[in-house]
Amino acid sequence: MRILFVIQGEGRGYLTQALSLKQHLSAQGHQIAGVLVGKSHARVIPPFFMDKIQAPVDFFESPNFLPSAKNKQSCLLRSVAYNSVRVHTYLKSIRFINRKIRESEADVVVNFYELLTGLTYALLRPQAKMVCIAHQYLFLHPDFQFLAASSFSLKLLKFFTCLTAIGATKKLALSFRHMREIPAEGLVVVPPLLRKEVLDTELEEKEYLLGYLLNSGFSEEVKTWHQANPETTLHFFWDKKCACRKFSYAGAYFSYVG
């Protein structure tokens, strides 16, 4: 089969999941016809992805959530306002995705939680079947238990997740836990996607805590915690722009991801 990937480029997780799935599909004789990555000005696509995907890659403008002033979380009102004035840009991206699906002659489109893919299927109805993959599809499982959170936030999160999967024949929810299939919803819980390099890695025991900062504003809290707990070594990865690729702060090490 010919398969086209469409990936939300906001987080490293979707990109590495795509690399893993590409390895599995190629080993079974399937062809990755192309890769489309939704990008924004807030994130930089890491070079390791471009080096390892080994397939034609195209980019398109995609909605993104703007960070709060302290860069610790997304600011909903700012994000809505920002993306609302860019609707014309996103409509252009939707037409671009539809054209690429048609030109690639893909049998299947694999969507890694990209909102505009769902909207493309809602508005333009491409012929290729779509399969969605992300851990967020677990939110749609009736047996999934949420931690305490506002009902509005949960409804908004589920609504966004549903939008990404409009027109999907299958929604694959990544999880370490085994959970029942929901055939009526096309929802299947599957194990996480891990690259061969990860499975082949020799394990070592080292005395430090490893972390990843999606939003660099949390680095101040990490530093404050480490000042109170200097006996614990910390290694964190982040992608903060204009920062040193590697630096340490009182024993807490920050390395650039990419």
C-alpha cells in the first residue's frame, strides 16, 4: 500500500511515533508516499526527524496554542484570537493537504493528531481512507478515567480530539494499558510506538532524574526545586530558542532537543 503521513509538528512525540511506524510499515513492504508536517512559528522541526524519515517531506501552516506570559501553559483566549485571524491561511493548508493526498495516490492517510487533516476530510472528503494515531484518542474511550479537571476543559479537549478524527475509519489510541475495543467508534487501544533503536538500546542504571520540558517556563521551577534538593542530579531536554545547546544550573543539566 501507498501511505501518506500527516503529522502535528508541535511536539516531539508525534514525530518520533511517525519514525517508528515508518520502520514497521517499510519492513512489511508498504511505501511511505510522503510526509506532511503541520508547523508554526513557535516550534522548530528537529533535524533528527528530517535525517531519519527518509521520505519526501512537505510543510504547511497549522493552528497552534500560544503560551502564557510565563510560558508554562497555553493561553486559550490568546490562542483563539490568534488562530481566528489566520483562518484564510488554514483554509489554504486544507486545500494543500487535499492536493497532496490526491497527488500521492495514497491508499491510506495516517493522521498523527493534526487538526487540519480532520477538517480536510470534513470539508473536501478525500478518497483515501484515514487512520488516526495518538495517545489522546484514549480520552474518547468510555473506560478512561480522567484526573480531577474542570468539565469545560474536558469537553473542549474531547471536542478538539474528535475534530482531528473526522472521517477516520480507525482511531488507534496508544496506551501501555490493555483496554477493550469499541467497534462502533472505530476505537482500538494499541501499545505505544517505539523505534527499533530504542528496543535495541542496552540499558544502564544511572543516578539521575530524566525529564522533558515542553514549555521552557517550567525551567525556573526545576531550578528552584533543585536548589532545595541538590543531592539529586537532573537531566532535562527542551527546545528553547536562543538558548545554549547544553548548560548546567547547580547540577541540573539542560540539553537542546534536536
